[in-house]
Amino acid sequence: MSVSKLQNRDEFTRWYQEGKTYSWIIEEYQRKYGIEIGAGTISNWRSQLGLEKRAVRDSTLIPWAVKPEHRFDHILHMLRTEARRRGGHPIPPARLKKLNGFLANLEAQDAVVHYDPDTEQGWWLVHRRPEVDTDIIRVPDKVTRERGARD
């Protein structure tokens, strides 16, 4: 039987609920306790402690089945962050600042996000179509994301 590396449940819960990033928690564990952990460990602790998942699924902002090679793009990260904001979930200040800059850029360009899985880049900013693209994404011809599927 292995011994858990979780040193302080209340501390971990507080960090998680404050929106500390996984990388911050990993670094803090190394600094404070001299213990190396990974993202999988944090995910396991979150589950064991009954904490809510951070991933917010919003098919109105991400209606596409996103290819693995496009899953770490800045634009997708901003869509996920906006989904968290709309859902009332905590967002670290630095990430919120990036989101606000991203949204201001969309507004200044009168642009929306478009996803084309058949291109190398995948993610694009395109001009908003008046009276069609009423949110921050280009309304797709077809929704390709399955309900509950990972983006």
C-alpha cells in the first residue's frame, strides 16, 4: 500500500478553489515539501476530495470536435477561459488579463473565432458576419462536437 503525497487536505483544497494552476501547485509542492508530483496526482486528489472539475464544457463556445494537434492553441485556451468566466468559476488574475486582452482584440477587429480542422493552423480570427455571428465565435455550418466530448 502506497502512502499519499497529499500533505494537507485543507491547504490543497484552498489552492484548488482559489484557482491556482496545476503548474503552480506542482512547483509549490516541490518548494514547500520537496515532493515531486504531476498533473495526474492533482487530478486524482481533486477527485478523491470531491472537488469540482475545472474543465468547463460549453458547446456554444466550442461546438467543434477539436483535433489533438489543435488542443493546446492559445485561441482554444481563451475560449475555455471565457467558458469558465461565464460559468462563474474562478480565473487566476494573469489568465483573466489575457482573456480581457483577447476579447478586446476581437472587438477592435470586429472579429470572431473560426476553427477549420483541415488546416495546419486550425484556429483563425475572421470578420464577424452581421446578424449571424452574435457571440465570439463564427457560427459553424455544422456542430461537430459530441455532447460531453473533450474539446
